[in-house]
Amino acid sequence: MNLSFELYGELIPLAGGERITLVTETAPATVAEALSVLADQCPALQPRLDQCAAVRDTDILLRSDPLPENGHLVLLPPVAGG
């Protein structure tokens, strides 16, 4: 299965780009499993992944939610401002 991650903010320099595509032999069942695969393949992201929102279309997903059928997640880091 192809997993694709679209990254924003501070995640881009950590990953070396705005998008990451990974190929896995078995499809992760949940968002949490997909993020675990990403952390294994891109260790620089691992410390930030717990703080990121995982998004599909306009929906923020829980870590326990099923992975979208297309294997695509958008990852949004927390922002601060005022």
C-alpha cells in the first residue's frame, strides 16, 4: 500500500520536503499505525508527531480512527500566535 503524508509548518524542514510517500507491504489499519510507520522511516519527525493533528479532507482524525482508504493524511503541527 502507498501511504502519503502532506506536511506543513515545522515538519517540512524535519522531513526534507512537503510530501512523503511510503510503500508498505501491509496496510496500516489506523491513523496511529500509519504515523508509527512514518516515524520509523523518518525518525526526525518522531518527536513532533504526537503533537500534530492528522486530517482527511476537512476532518480532524483521532489516532484510533481507520486510515483513509486512499492512504493520504495531512499533518498539521500546533501553531502559536496572538
